[in-house]
Amino acid sequence: MSSTVEQKALSLLRAFEGAGKSVHRVSIEGRRIEIELSKENVRDEFERINMHYGKT
């Protein structure tokens, strides 16, 4: 069974979203599929750590 480019794009979309990625846009040009992931707010892993040293 042959799948269309649209079906492949939907399958990729489901796979990315199933992996926890947020997809912003899917573009199809001929046989080319382009998936743009959303830019999530990247939190600094050290944001909540008090980095002060010395006397308080």
C-alpha cells in the first residue's frame, strides 16, 4: 500500500507530538516535507539556584 505525502506528513506530525515536541508548522512542497518545531520557553536550569557565595 502506497501512502501519500500528506499521510507521511501526518505520521511524522503524530510521531513528533507523541515524543513531546510541539510542532509549529508543516510545509509540503512536492515530495519534500518540512516540519518546524515550536520554540518553547527554554528555562535556565540554574535559574532557581542561589549562586551567592560568602558571608551573608
